[in-house]
Amino acid sequence: MEVKKSPKADLENKKFLFAEVGLAITLGVLLLAFNWTTTDTVNVDMVNAPEAKVEQEIVPVTNQDEVKQPEPPKVVAVSDVIKVVADNVNINDNTDIFENDFKEDASVQIMQFSDEEEEAEEQPPFVIVEEMPGFGDGDINEFRINYVQKNLKYPDVAAENGIQGRVYVNFVVEPDGRVTHVKVVRGVDPALDKEAVRVVSASPRWRPGKQRGKPVRVQFTIPIIFVLQ
């Protein structure tokens, strides 16, 4: 048997209406809840506290006579008696600043240095002077050709590696003819540089150069050529 329902009794058609009514009621309740204010009152009983008594300090009254006055400073008595010393009394006077037992042997000795030593230390070497230093029977060329080239020994290490070149050596001829301050200005190889310095340092004495007739220090720079044959 088929069950028949009346269209008026069907609530499916009214569900949107019920939803809108419920939503309106919910919004109203929320607005009422937000606007609702509560006032809590607190009754405070004012209690009268008893006033505290302040005790006043009693300052004793003192008389000026009872206060002790400071004692006045003691006055030192000055004697008016003057003692007179006789003229024949010997008085030790240590005002002599010189000693009686002075010895001449204990005086300071002044050391004197020769003018050559002072000038050799202070005077820088010249490059060109009136009378240039000489070597043997000639000049700097005699030193290079007849001494350096004949006494030069080619290092084995440089010869095996085929190293050759020109080493520039700087040195100073002192007023007494000695050769000093030998150094390499431009080198090629450590072995060649060392041999060049050795040969020049072993040089015999020169004839010193002169400026205004006085021996002076003169500086030279020469090339020493190493060539493999």
C-alpha cells in the first residue's frame, strides 16, 4: 500500500526558511552578549587610623661658661744673652774645593788620532780625482787585463751548466792602496759572482789616488767577463 503525504505536511520546502530564522536568532543573541555589561561595585570601608605621636627630642640647654675654651699657644721665650767668641778660636772651614794631594799623573790624557784615520772614516770615496789610482805600471785597464783575466778561475759548476756572462764589481782603493768594500753590483750566477769578488779582494796594493796632492779614497766599478771557450 503506497503511503501518501500531503504537500502541506512536507517540511523540505521550508528548510531554508528555518535556517534563516535560526541564523537571525543566533546573530541577535551574539549582539546581546556583546552589549551586555556588568558592573561590579566594591565597597571600601574607610578606617580612621589613629594618629601617631611624634616624640620631640629634648635638647639640653648649655651655658657659655660650661664650654671649654681652647688653650692659647705657648710663647717661646727668646734669650737676650749674646755669646761673644774670642778672635783666637780656630774654626774648621771646609770651603776648599781643591785637594791638597793633587797628582799630575792622575790627570786626563787626551788621545790624538792621525788625520789620515779620521778622513778615511768620514770622507766618502771619490769617483774622479785629479790623480787617479794606478795599478802596477798602468791604470785600471792594467788591473783588468794583466791581473783579473790571468788570475780568474772559471767555476766548475758554471762551466758544466754552460753559464757565462758579465759580472759588475764595485770596490774602493783606500789612501794606503788597499782594496776594500768589494761587492757585486750586477751579477749573473752565484758561482761567477763569488769568483769575481775573490779575485778583486785578493788584489795587490795600488798607487793611491790624490786630490790636491793628498791621498784620498777612490771608487771603481768594472765588468768581469766569463766566457766559455
